[in-house]
Amino acid sequence: MQIDLTINTSVARQILTAFIKSEVTRAGFSRAVVGLSGGIDSALSCMLAVEALGKENVLAVRMPYRTSSPDSLEHAGLLIEQLEIPSKTIEITDMVEPLFALDPTISRLRKGNIMARQRMIVLYDQSEVFKGLVIGTSNKTEILLGYSTQYGDSASAINPIGDLYKTQVRQLARALGIPAPILEKPPSADLWEGQTDEGELGFTYEQVDKLLFLLVDHRYSPEECIEVGFDEKFVKAVIRRVQRSQYKRMLPPIAKLSNRTIGYDFLYLRDWGT
Amino acid sequence: MKLTLALAQISTALGDVESNLEKHLEYIARAKAQKADLIVFPELSLTGYVLQDLVASVAHKPTEEDPIFKPLLEASQNLDIMVGFVDEDARHRFYIASAYLSDGRVLHVHHKVYLPTYGLFDEGRFFAWGDSIRAFDTRFGRVGMLICEDFWHASPPYLLWLDGADILLFSSASPGRGLTDREKLDSARWVERVTRAYASMFTSFVAHCNRVGFEDGLLFWGGATVNDPNGELLAQGPYFEEALTVAELDLNQLRRTRARLPLLRDERTALVQKELNRILANSSRG
């Protein structure tokens, strides 16, 4: 069967820039801060923020680590030049290495998580300096798969691209004119040398986006996904990943004691009163 | 007879009734400047939509004593006004409601009878269900009001039609969803399809006013429409932005269309009643 994730990019652009403008303004701000990794997701969020708020109102922050690929810095630089936005480069090496040094047995995963969380600290600090809200850069695929560091790269004030699958991010990024090297390179968290998303996940975004599109957007049962041609093991593995990472998509549950408890029966939108 | 209709697809502040009232009065002034006879506001236009625990604090009674309705009633001296609000009854049940104001009086209040409580909707958790569907007389003829989910069920517009309504006024707070490769969101296509179908099937005027603006991540898509008794689109507001869409309705079109297409004349209500009684008596069919 034909599984078509194509989106109308001009409608997406219109909605997402309006979203950023509305939600930043209603929170009492007029500016935004984006951590630019050199990848496509943060490039897209940054570009949408610039369209929404104006180029003088978006600060791009590059936060390389000693082993980060030089391409990452350079690609982020291409976008900063193209958009003509203010930027800062704040290296995190000296911040994270003392922590790494405390435990010689520290794993690659722990280092990666520490780096992601250190970048969050820098970004939120710059948010205060620039008086801008942190714009999220997590796409729907990685949110559903839990492929992120909690309170690290997943932390933001608002997220314009969280309802776009990775392949839709690519489509929109292409339509918005994001520099070709960013569009074309393999996606990577760049937490260690040679890391790629697809290598680490064990499948491609093309494959998993189609499956998630059926499971989540079209409410297909796992059996129906297998019937239309997805491999059974792949379907089960993806469903397990989504299930096990549900905690990453929620605030921590609070144990109920009183008659009115945050999260259960104290219910207001963030836009309350605005 | 002509009716100049103004559809005010506004954005609202969530839970800030006073500032929403100010906006209503601005749009009313604009509609008057364009010589409109009737202005229609969206669902919950005075309060905002995803109210949750704000419901009790934004409720108002459509009376002259009420500080929100007083200026609206005053403004209805030479322009009829349909507004969306939270109505509280004497026993403190809260309803999603539309009020029709004319010449300083409240002609009718409709309580939403279908409260979507599934998917992204949670109305049944916070609101009481309305339990009547009535048409009412205005200076333009007989009118019926419905709110959003009400017209996703075929029976409320049908009942209004049988109750004499020739002008159906629909209001919505419809969140945009379903982005595909098309130019229109799924939610816009769905609503446009059904509202137009009612105009054709009931050979009546059908106006629909949907709000705009964000509430957190939900964007209401606007796109107010009015269709004539032939099911022809007379006017449409833009998507996603605030607008006052003004259209002139030639009410004589009712006569011309129904002379060509006597669906109302031929409607077999006794047959409907007989079969409905049978079906409901045998309710195990579900």
C-alpha cells in the first residue's frame, strides 16, 4: 500500500511560524534562543523562529565538545550566515570533562547524556541573558521512540516541530531553503565519533516513519501493520520502544493525597489568562 | 428581503471575559459600519475554548443585570448579535451556550447538546449536556442555532428544519488538524463538506463561524462560510486569521429554491416518526 507522509509545506510554515509568534508573545517574550547542532531539526526550528520573530530576535547558540565533528560547527555556521542572526559559540568541553574525570569507567552513554544536559544548562542560561524562550528541536519520530536525553536535548519552552516526523522535517527544511550540506548529511546526535541515528536505532527514518504514521496517526493495529507488509519483529520492537519511553513524554507523576492535585484535577492550559 | 450577515471569526483570550467583550464590541462597531443586520461570533467567543477548570469562573447569565451581557444587549439595538458563552443555570450546571440578542432582548439561548469527549476533546468532563433543540423567530424569519459537534449529528439540523428554521447559524471552536499534501487541513474539509450538505438538503441558508488563534498548541482554523439554499458558497473568511466576513443574503432565494426543489414540502415526518418509534422500541439493534 501507499503510505504518504507528504505535507503541504506552505500550510505547515504558516501554522508553525504563527504558533511561535503567538506562544512566545503570550508568555511575555519577543525573542527566542535555539541551540544549533548543525543538524536539520535545529536548523528548521531556528529558521521558523526567525520567520516568526525577526532575525534580530533569535539567538543561535553553538555548543561544541572537543570531539564534535568540525562539520557540525561549520554547518551551523552556514545557517547563521544565511539567516544573518546573532550567535554565540560556547564550548562545553571544560564544563563536562571534570565530571567525566570523576569516574574512569564512565560509559559512552553517560557521557552523551551529560553533554546533552550541559548544553541544556548553557542554553537556558543564554535564554536569561538574551531574554528569549528556548525553542524545541525534537521531532515526532524521536519523541515517540524516546530517542533523546531527558532534560537534555528534549528540554524547551515550546516545540514547533514535535508533530512532524523526521521525513516531514526534511521536506519542510528543503522547502524553506535550509543549506544543502545540512539537508544531505546522515542524522547524528554527534555525541561520539561516527555516531549516526540510523546506525544506533537499527532502522532508517524512512522505514520507521511509515510504520509510526500507520500506528499512531492512522490507528492501525500491530497485526494490520504486519498485513500491509511490515516485518513482525520490526513492528514489535518499535511498539516496545514507544511504550517504554512513555515516561519521557510526561511530567513526573505526583502521588495524590489532597482533594486537588497538580496533573490530575488542577487543569489549566499554559495559555491561561492570555 | 435582504439580510446582511457578518461573521466575526475572532481569536479569544483564554478565560479573560472582559478583554473578549472589548473585542466583541469592536467587531460589533465594525459590523454596524458595514450596515450589517446580524453578527455571528464563534463558539465560546466570550471565554475561550479549552477552559477546563476555568469553567465556573467565566460563567455568565444572559440578563440585563449581568456586567458582560449588559453592553452586548445595549449594542443589539440595531444589530442582532449571536455570541458564545458559558451559561450557568439556577442550579449551577454549566453549559456551552449561544445567545441570540436583538433589540435589547435575549431571543433565545441554545445549550450545546452534543459534547465531544474523545480524542483531543474533553467537554463532557467539564460541561452539562443541553437537552433541547428549538428554532425561534427573528425579524429575518425563523432561525436555529447549533454549536460545533451538534451539527456532526444529522438530527439537530433536521429538527431545526422541521421546527421552521430557514436560517441555520452554526458556531465552532474547531482545532486545525490533519495536515496532508492538500492546501486545506482535514478538519476544514470535513466541516465545509457537512455545512454545505445541510444547505443543499434542507434548502436553507447555513452560516458557520469558527474561531481563530492558538490555545497552547491548538490552532483554530477560522474559514467562516455561508451557503445559500442551493448549497452555493456565498462568502468565505480566510483561514487562521481574524476577519469580519460580510455577505448579503437574499432571503427570497428560499422561495425560488423551494419552488424548484420541494424537499421540505415532501418531507414525510410521520414516516420518520413511525420508523423511529419502531427502531427505538427494538433498541437491542443499537
